[in-house]
Amino acid sequence: MKNGKLVTYLGFCIRARNIVFGVDDIDAQRKGVFVLLCDNALGASSVKTLQKAKERLGCPVIAIRAGMLGEYLNRPAVKAVGIKDKNLASAILKEAENEQDWIINSELYSGGVN
């Protein structure tokens, strides 16, 4: 089931070009990313890369149930995104607090997200 507010917030990020798609592009960012969203089905090497990016950027990670992030974005292959707008990142974090299937500030481990 889609979360309407999250879909709207992600749509705003896409239209404003304030989103970074994919683990490699997130890893290339040095600053300006305020929250990371990742799919629960993220592979082990991607988890390791995302963990390093999380520590370097100093931003929270929201883990979303497998397959849902791609559905929210209408891009099934996307497993991780970074939000570059501070206000939209704050709104997404607030929305995530109300979702039972999402894990905020999860500890990433090899083979997926807690």
C-alpha cells in the first residue's frame, strides 16, 4: 500500500531535482544530503557503501520494506535515494515516524537492513 504523503514528497524532490538516485551517486556526495532512504532488499556491498555514506554525511537512514521504495518512486530498480532538500527531508522523517514498516536510523548490516 502506497503512503500518499511520502509519494508526494518524493515527487516534489524529483521535480525540484533535490534527490540522488542509487548507492553510487549517494556515495559520490560530500555534503548536502539530509536523509537517506533505502530498500530492505539492498545487497551486502551496497549496504557497506551506504553505511559509509551515512557516517560521512551525518544523516539518518530510513529502511523501507522490500520493493516499496521503487514503487513509491515509480522506478522499480531504485533501491536507495538521498534527499537534498532540508525541509522535505524533515517532512519525510516526520512521516516515517508514523509508519510501522519503516525503520529510522537502523543499523545497517551485511546482507540487508535491520
